[in-house]
Amino acid sequence: MSVQVENLGKNMVKLTIEVSAEELEKALQAAYMKEKKRISLPGFRKGKVPRAMIEKMYGPEIFFEDAANMLITQEYPKAVDESGADVVSRPEIDVTQIEKGKPFIFTAEVAVRPEVTLGEYKGVSVTKIDSTVTEEELDAEIEKERKSNARTITVEDRAIIEGDTAVIDFEGFMDGVAFEGGKGENHSLVIGSHAFIEGFEEQLIGKNAGDELDVNVTFPEEYHAKELAGRPAVFKVKINEVKMEEMPELDDEFAQDVSEFDTLDEYKEDVKKTLAERKKTEGKRVQENEAVDNIVKASQMEIPDVMIDTQAQSMLDDFANRISQQGLSMEQYMQFSGTNVEQMLEQMKPEALKRIQSTLVLEEIAKEEGIEVSDEDIDAEVEKMASMYGMEASQLKEYMGESEKDSMKMDLAIQKALALVMEHVEEKDADTE
């Protein structure tokens, strides 16, 4: 294999990767061995047709796609290593030559890590944070605790009101025909949550358990399913059950139930202390973000679009994983929110850019300051992670490859760089220009 590197500008490079004709032939034979059991020709038993006969009948191109995929998967990582390029995006692959008896040639356009010209990073101004707890904040936190300790009871003596949970069966129809993805059974819908299409939940208010009704809605013009966008639909709905939350009384008994304290006053004082600590922690994070934002503004770097696209896709994948743990698929989320993948990726791009810029400046600070991560630092981080997962540190280490260790090392260097920045910040009042 040989690789040539062409600088395309704006931190983009094109790798031209050439694989020998011999390696292509091996890949074609592997593709034939993989597919031959599925191919039959008159006069031959299934799986016994010679490769030459298959290529004569269907053309030599029949195995090209599988062979190309094998070689790209196998050779691209080697080409990146050989090129020395610090690749930070997924490759845009293009096959430029695939022909029996000739070298296999493909290109990969990728983004490489941008160079960063740092601005001033010591003595950065950040806004002072007030961690004083107001009465309103204290009341809201205690109300949240009351809500989390509420009992869910079945409503039988009144109609649905906002805040109730309706357990419903539903099926959507358009022009009298049921449409895909519009059916659900025993779905718990909180009235007023705006989880469904606009206007759906409001039509359940005033109805009772056991009622069956038609809910008329119009899909948004920008709805992700084009065949539904902007069109009216009717949902056949059956209300199986209505539930509500019954809040506990705010008294000494409540304090005893939710805490180690005997009186409501003692409990409130403890909540106030906890809130103050939380505000202090959150304030520190706000100051860190402000400091890094200011360093980014004072620094220079050119971020390739594909790098932003890759980061946005990674963020979307994380989001999909989180909601799947809550029992919701991306398809269902998009159905209920009236959005699509392209819109979500576009919405994530500003945050993706911000994350990239923040990481790059902190990495550059770590390099500028000669920040090192010791084996003891790695061991301490592994211990911390192992305790989170309920594992032995030695066991977690066995699961970690070199790439995971390198990633952990870089993360710890970034943390140290951020700590250095925060040691030198200058606080200013919120109203200071």
C-alpha cells in the first residue's frame, strides 16, 4: 500500500491510497467465498459455481463492491497512520480505480486538527457568582421534593384537568386510512406536557376514563414525515385511565419522611445549605465556561465544516442513546416533536462548534504549559471510574485499550489546563462593563 497526502486548505487533506493488484485479487476471492453459497447456475450445485463462471455470466464487477469495502476497512486506518495526519473527522471516501489486474485506488477526504494561535489565557475576566439562596429558590426546591414524594392515585370522580396523566390507546388516520407510526397502546400522556402534536392534549381536557373520542389535529408544515406535513389527521383515542399526583402536607411529618430531621425548620435549613453548595458548584462551572469562551474569542483557529458535522453527529448519537434508555426510539421522538434528523443536526452545530473550540484551546494550553499526566493520575482516574461502575480497577484496566487510555490522558490534561486557567482568573461584578 502507498499513500499520498494532498493539502486542500482550510485544514482539509485528501489521502490517495493505492493498494496492489495482488491485494485486490485476494479481496475479490474473499468476496467470492463469502457470496458463492448464495449463487446458483444451471448445471452447478448451489455454492459450487466456479468464480470464473459467475464473472463470465454477471461480469467481473459482481464482486467489486464487497472487495472494495473490505480493502477500505482494512487499508484506511493504515494509511492514516502512515500519513501522520491528525485526522478529526470521518472520511469522505471515493473509489477512483477498481479493475482486475490493476491496483485498487481510493481517496479519503478528511479534516485534520486545526492549528491554534492562543490568545491571553492568564488573568481572564469572569463574572462573580452569588451563591446566596433566596426564599423563592428554597420554596421551589422543597416543592420539588413534595412532588417527588407525591402518591399517584387513580381519578374516578372527575374529568381530566391539566397536569393529570391520561393512559390512552390511540391510532391516527388521514383521509380515513391509518398511517405508519401513529398507533400506541396504554401510553401515559401528561396533559400540558406538549409531548404530542399541538392541540392533541387540550382536546382530552374535560373527558373521563372510559371515554372514546376523535382528536383532530394538523401536522406542522415542517413535520419530518413529508407525507404528513401540514395535513389534517384524526386520532381515534380511548381513555383507559386517568391519574393524578396527591402531594404530601408540608409539616414536621413530611420532614421526618424525607430526611433525618425531626422538624420542618431543621429540614429547610439543611436544604438551604445544600442549595448554596449546589449554586457554588454551578457557579464555578459557569465561570469555567465564561473563561474558556473568552480565551476562544481571543484565539485564532479555522474549524473545518466536516469536523463540526462529525461532532454534531456524535452528539446526536449520544442523545439517541439517552432517550433509548428511557424507552423512546429516535423515530418516536421525531414523530412527537415534529422534527427530523437533518433539523436536529443543524440545531446542534453551534454547540458542536463551541465544544470543538473549547477543547482545542485547552489542549493548546496544556501543550504550551508543558502539562503532563502521570501514571498515578491515570490510576486515580481508573479507580474513580471503577467505583462508579462497581468494578475492580484492575478489571476495568483490562477492558481499556490504548486508544481509551490515550483519550483519558488527554481528558486529564484538559482538566489540568482548565484548573490552571481558573487559578489566574480575575472576578468582576455582574454589572461591570
